[in-house]
Amino acid sequence: MSVEIMTDANYQSLISGSKKLIIDVWADWCGPCKRTTPVFEEMAGNSPNDQVVFAKLDADNQRAAASSMKITSLPTFVIFQGGNLTKKWSGADVPRLRKEIDALIKD
């Protein structure tokens, strides 16, 4: 499964149109983001669950979308289910990222 690029123009439709959505909010200058991005993309590529949409949001270039999710630090991961925000956490904790994605895929 590929990773969708979330923008100010499409973030509302991605949130409302996805049964399950996990978003990696990142920025080019963010060192910790560079550690989590490969893991996020690998897990997206290996996901057997076509009900889960993986998306990346560049917080510097898509400020309206980042602001709507109240992003205050990077990286931040946000999960929406049925259009509702169900989980949000920040930090480059790779084991937690793997655990949260595994749980989302299996649910």
C-alpha cells in the first residue's frame, strides 16, 4: 500500500473518506522525523489491510491541515477512525509507532 500525500486541499476528504487513517506529520528539518519516516513507509508498504490509509503531512508547507490537528511538535502521528480523531502522539518512539500501526491494522 502506498502513502498518500496530505495537503491543505485534501486533508478533510482524506479524514472523512477513510475508514482508518494514520498520518505522519513531519518536516524536512526534523531529525527525529528522519528516523521514523522509513519505518512508517515500510509498514505502509507491507500493510495487508486495505482499510487503513497511510498519509504524510509536511507541517511546514501544509499549515492549515497541521493547524487543524493542533500539531505542536514533530514528528506527530495522528489516527482517525470513521472521521474521528482517536489517537495522537509525538516523538520518534519507533517501537510505539510499530505497535500502534500493528494494532490499527489488526483491528
